[in-house]
Amino acid sequence: RNLVIHVTAAIGSVCCAELHGAHHRQVANTVDSCVRWVLLCFSLSWIAITFGVAQALVMSDQFVSLPLGEDNPLENDSPSAPPLYQPRPPPNAPIGMAGDDGEVKFEVTVSDPTKSGSGYQAFVSYKVTCQTNLRQYQSPNISVNRRFNHFVWLHAQLSEQYPCYFIPALPDKQGITSTFNKFSEEFVEARRMGLQQYLHRVALHPVLAQSKPLQVFFEGEENAMRLPEEKKSGFFSGLMKDLTPRTTVPQDPEFDAMKLSVKELEAQLSEVHKFMERLIRRRKDLGGSLAELGLTLITMGNHEQQAGDGEAASTSKSFHDLGSCCDHLSISFQKQSDDETRKSLMVIDEWLRIAQGAQEALRLRASALGHHLALSADLERKHKALTSGSQAGKNAVTESDVTEARRKVEEARQRAELLGTRIREEMARMQRQKATELRTMLCAFVSVQLKYGAQVQDSWERVLPSILEGVDPAALQVE
């Protein structure tokens, strides 16, 4: 500022000297030059002020941005000393408020899958309804149509803005077999149930339920939910993700134990899922075989009825009754398979996706820790170079370089610690939910067996008198 004042005064003095005795054109030229010099000085002054403010903001330890979806900054270890690094409240902190009773209500359903388009342009959309008392929403009742890509967008936004929360993975978009049909009724229904489980899990989360991306998903326009090409799900997306280099970090007993626990949980759930899926598939096959057997028995009964002899009527009735029983049982087995799929298999499938989300959160925390260690090594290298007066790279290290490196190290440390705290809370929350939901799933599985087992026994018992009519009981004895 002082420089601008002195330069402006000097230019004014020069202009007065030049204007003395000058004609009109010389006066105009001199005034124009003076104005240009003044504007140049003010521009340089503004740039200097802006640079000084920016440098102060960057170098100041009181403005470290940690966009982690949290509004609780880390507390300083020393209560008497003022905090060196105070994170700014991130823009994606929860903004919703519950109703007057304080209890958050968030009920979501995914229904009515509808196919649109043809060929490669064909897609399935779902009707998504929401009932909530969060005041951030414009209406307590919402109904929108969403495609699978919109769920992919929501998952990407939540994962980016709220790292290390256990966000379950999305259900598969398509299969990998040559005979797979992504528009088959069975696959579309399974994916609908998976998407509803996903939204239900997000809506149950105390932080994610009030997130801005979820509100945009329910209330925003489709144009606001467009994904970049590199983030769209596809056949090779999971493969390329697995090929991404992993950050090498030192052993951490606490989080290594968490990682092992989640990995073992996923392995055990995969085994249960495999055999339960096999059981359900064989039950469906049994139901189909019973339907075919029933039709054959009824045909046999018609043939006996046409024979016309004395015993033909009773024999025909026995075949007809047993055929009808088999047909009824085939329907019962199909319903039992559907209930087992919905109440047991899909629950295990959901927990497999939760385990995948937990593994991703642990990977992100390990990556953040590795980043902190890398920055710490860089700080140590720069500090040694500054102390010895040598160079670290092409340029000499200055005090500001070391200060900036120290700021980055502290920011990375806070981020790693914050993510670690978040994972501890999420692990405890997951353990509580797992203990309740998996035991509920087992109870549901047993209840289904008892329900349909009783129906099967009742069906066989009702048809048995018709078959035994006119039959010598001694002939039924088996040695």
C-alpha cells in the first residue's frame, strides 16, 4: 500500500513537470500515461494483497479442510494449549432435523420394475417411494422413478463424501454367463429386492439418512444424477478395481484384526449363501418334478377310468387324488422357495454386500494412513535438507516448504485418526446389527420349514385314505 502511494505521488510530480508549457496533444498523452501507471500500480497492489491473504489462509494452522462428512472436529490432546488445527465444518454435514418428537422416520420401498426401450437402449426403471419426517425434504411423501444408474450415482456420492462409513455394495447390474438375461423376471425381482435393501440400509444410518446426496436422489432431477463414464458400473469395473495398486502400510494390530474379522465373515457368509442357494434351487426342481408327476398320475387315472372294469373306478380315483396332491405340493414348494429366498437368502446376500462395504472402508483408512506416512517421510527429508543446507530435488528447500509440509502431515494425521474413529464406531454398530439380524434370519428360516413342513404332511395324510380304500392292510406291510 505504501509503495502504491509513493509511486502515485511520483507519477503525479512527473506529470506536473511535463505538463508545464505543453500543448493540448502533449497534455492528453501525458494524462493517459499517468492513468495507465496508476491502474498498473493498483493492479499490482491488489495481486499482492490477494496473494498475502491466500498465503495466510494456506499457512495458517486454523484453516485445514477435512471434507469427511463430519461436523465434530478432533480435540486437542492438551486441554490447556489452544488447538493448532481446527477443521472447518464441511459442506456435506447433516442438515436435516427430525420431527417434533425427535424420532427420525424414513421408510423406503422399491417396486414396479418397468422395462423401457429396446435393444441396447433398453433399461429397467423402478418406482421408489419414501415417507419421512425430516424437515429438509419438501414433502413427507415422495414417489419417483429411478434407474439403476441413479443408484450407482447415489452410491458414488455417498462413498466420496462420507468415506469409511460402512456403505453396502450395490447388487450386481448383470451376470457373466452367456445365457444370462438381465431382463428376466427372476433377475429383475432379485435386483429390486437388493436395491430396496440398499436404500433401507442407508435410511437406517444416523448420518447417511440426512445426507444431501440421498435428498437429491429422492427430490432431484435426473440431470443432476449423471455419472462420469469412468464411474459407471460395467462388466470390467470390479475387475479393474481389484487390479488397483494397494497402499503398503505397517502392521496395525487393531485394524488388522478388524480386516481379518470382516474377511472371515464374508467367507462364512459365502459358504452359507452357496448351500442355501443350492437347497432352494433343488426345492424348486422338486416342485417342478412333483408338478410333472402329478400330471402323469392324472393321465394314468384317466386311462384307468377308460378301462371300465370293476376296480377301475377306485383305482382311477386314487391316481387322480394323488396327482392333485402332487400338483398342490408343487405349488407349496414354490412358495416355500420364494419365502426362503426373501427371508433368508436375500438377508445373507445383503450382509455379503455390507461386508464388502466394510472392507472398502478399511482399505480407505489404510490408504489414508499410508498417505500420512508418505507425507511424514517427505517432511523429514525436507527438514534434513533445510538443516544441512542441501537441496531436496531440483530446488533448495526453504522454511516455508517445511512449514507447508508440516501442515500437510498434520492434516493427513487428523484425517487418518478421524477415519479410524469412524471405523471403530461403524464396526461396533455392525456387530450389534449382525447379532440381531442374522439370528432373526435363522428364526425365519426355521419358521418357514415348520410352516411348509406341516402343509406337506397334511397333504400326504389327506390323500392317504383315498389310496388305502379297498386295499388289504397286510399288503402294505414292508419287511
